[in-house]
Amino acid sequence: MKQIKRRASAALLLALFMVAGTVTILTRLLLYGDQWAAYSANSSVYTSRGILACGTLTDRSGVVLAQADENGYRYAGDVNVRVASLHAVGDYQGYLGASALTAYAGKLTGYSPVYGTTNPGNTVALSLDAELQSAAWRQLGGRKGAVLVMNYETGEILCMVSSPSYDPE
């Protein structure tokens, strides 16, 4: 009888560990699934060259700053906006690591805990203003420097321009 109780206790303990492990994994999946999906080895959201293949970054008014879909990669239509926003937005080749394309890769992939990753991904709206970006770039006039415009009440960064820069296209 004692042996049956010990075996039953061991089986119950093992079942509790399995349930705790399953709950832990599911919790981590819900909390960090978008980061897991944005891992650079995930071939469903990255090309063979390691470039994010889905998602759209826009400014606060909906102007497309960067977009990746089945047709390739596109940046803002206005060359001044493209060049001015490069350091904030980033590039699809991965030369600028500390950029919105890198920081929001998990959101851009369109990850859902139920459906996985979706194409063409999600749209992420930044607090940047494309018109302010372009105006700041023109005012720098080719000189080295940086311009930052921030709403001190909300903490939103409205303009973030650094010179020199280059056209990602």
C-alpha cells in the first residue's frame, strides 16, 4: 500500500511539473511571441539576406516612411523625407541597427499568438512628422548637425534629423 501511495505521489508531482511548465511556456509565448517571430532566422518574415520582408512604418499623419511587401522595399516618395528620416527609420539592409525597423520588427511582422505571422505584416505609426523632418533637413542645408523636436508634455519625438545622411534608395 505504501508503494502505491509513493508512486501516486510521484505521478501527481510529475503532472504538476508538466502543468507548471506548460503554463510557463504559454505565458512566455503570449508575452514575448512577437520577439520570437522577429528573430532574424525566421524565414517567413526575413529574406535569405536577413532583410525584414513585411510591414509598414508611417509618420503620425500616415505618410509611408518605409514599407516591405511582396513587391520589395519602398521608402517615402519625397527624397528629403527619405534622407531626413533615415537615421530614425533605418534601412532594410541593416546598416543602421538602432532604428525603428529594428526596434519594431516584432510589431511589423504582424505576429498573432493564434495565427502566427501574417503577410504583409502590420503598420506601425511613429510620432515623427514627415513635414517637420523635411523642413529640418532643408534648414541643415548640408551642414553637419542634428535637429530634435519633442513635445515635452507627452514625450513624443516629432522630428529627429541627423546630418550627414544618405538616400537609402
